[in-house]
Amino acid sequence: MIMENLQTIGPFFAGIWILTILLSVLRPQRFLNSFLLMAALMVTVLFFSGFFGDEGRIWFLLISFLLVMLGLFLVPLLLILNGVQMLRRESFSPAHVL
């Protein structure tokens, strides 16, 4: 089972990570890099889920899903806290409110 995972997803896993790192080093300002990183992370989760049994795979995917949801919840919260902190350090002006 592990060898099947390495043979089927392994080359795609390695290729997408090499492409992501190469393009990020060559052109770090491109928006495509964020999509490649997200795709590489999704392939990584699928790749590593193949190393567990059926029940372990379900738990691994569930924990990965919950971590992504936690990140999606925390990013807006941290941005709001950053905006409040910026308003405290700077002055309250229309430019800062925007």
C-alpha cells in the first residue's frame, strides 16, 4: 500500500514542490506562487494520508481539515487585531480607517 502511494502520487508530489520552490525563488512577487503553494499543500496531505491505514487516514484527513478551518478563522481575526493595534499606535484619521 505504501509503495503504491509512492509510485502514484510520489512523482506528482515531488514535481509540484520543486515547481513551487523554483518559481518562488525566481519570481517571488507572482500571484501564481500562492496557488502553487496551496496545491502543493493539498497534494502533501493526500500523499501523507496514504501512509496510514483506513482508520488512520480518516483521522489524518479530519485533523488536516480542522487545522485548515482554524487557519481560515484565525487570519481575519488577526487582521482585525492588527488594524486595532495600528489605530492605537497611529492617529485616528480617515486614511488609517480605510
